[in-house]
Amino acid sequence: MNSHRDMKQPSFKDVSRFTRWINGLDEKDRLLSPRGRKKKWVIFLCILFLLFVLSFTWFPRVTVEHQALPGKTPVRTDTVQFPSGTGIMELPADSLEHPLKQKSNEDTFEAE
């Protein structure tokens, strides 16, 4: 059942020092008991999470400073004109919805 544990990694002469180091750590990890292995990884992940949380206090917030692009005038949002009959909170309509609204409004005015 443990065929992956029984298999030996072939040793290459051109393997980097980092690869040999990782293979050695992997071999040590395989020799641990399941309980010890789980404890090691729980501690490792807790330390990583703690570093993640502390990184928000260690690094200051970035302030974004910008300048207006030359030749471009900024568009004021408070002067935007809405088409007649639509409000700011109304969702955009389909191309077929406007004629239907207009027809229904004409029908209600004619019925009165």
C-alpha cells in the first residue's frame, strides 16, 4: 500500500543543493509518526497565519497621490443630466422597454 514510500528517488549528479535539501526534509517528514507530522504542520500553518495577520500592522498603509492628466478636464458627476422620465435610482432599460413604456403611458393618458 505504501508504494510511494518504498520507492527510492534516483540520485542525479546534477541535482541542485536546494533540491537535495528539499528531498532530505521530505525524507525526515516521512519518518515522523502521523501524529507528529500533523502537529508539525499545524504549528507551521499557525505561524504563517500569524505572520499574515501581523503584516497588516507592520507595513504602513500606502497613500495614493495623483495629478490630473494634462489636457483633460474632469467630469463633474453632479451636473450629469438624466434622460427625461428616468431617475438616478432607476436601472438601465432594454432597447425594447422604452417604446413599451411610452406606449403604455400613451394608453393610460388616452383612457383618462
